[in-house]
Amino acid sequence: MRALLAKLMGYGVTGGIAAIVDAGGFALLLHTGLGVAAAGAVSFCAAAVVNYALSSCFVFAGRASAQGFALFFVVALIGLAVNLGVTLAGVYWLGLPPLAAKIAGIGVAFLVNFALNLRIVFRPSGAAAPQQGTPR
């Protein structure tokens, strides 16, 4: 449990840096006139690159690789869907300011991405992914 909390805290730091890239990039792209959905997707992708580089080195003690990044990015696409879904729902359904909605999206996607990265992308070498119906 202690190791999991340490990873979560480390991921919080690296994710926080990536969140700054995401929110800052989003605000800048909105300022240039790009739409909410496009700005959200582009800023998220930039943040995913930063997050992978930092997470692989400092949180999950692995070396960054093209194959590792490809798997990370596929998983990040799920986070993108969550992030963008929360952002768009916040803006268009709840009437939140775009940056506030984006920050909410970042927070929800953070939890989803951490769980997926822990279980799929950065699982210890030799550890099999959990099977359906197998107790955890």
C-alpha cells in the first residue's frame, strides 16, 4: 500500500506539471481563436508527451521508449476522452468558463490515467495484466 501511495504522489507531481502544460496550452490556444474541443485535444496531447517522459523516469522507474510511449498514448486517448468529455459538458451543459471546465476535466482524467498506467503501461516486468474474473 505504501508503494502505491508513493507512486500516486509521484504521479501527482508529474501529472501536476503536465496539467500546467495542458491548462496553459488550452488557455493559449483559446486565446488564438481555436475552438474548445480542438484546443482541449491539442493541449492534452502536448501534456501527454510531458507526462510520459516524467512518469517513465521519475514515477515508474522505467526508461522511455517508442514502444512504451505508443502504449502510454493509446491509454492516454481514454484519458483524452474523459478530459474532453468533462470539459465540454462543463462548458456546454453546466455553463462553466472554459478554463474551469478544463481543470475539472484534467482532475477526472488524472485518476483514470493513473489507474490505467499503473495496471497496463507501467506494470512490473513479467507481471501479467489482470485476467477477467481473477481476484485482485
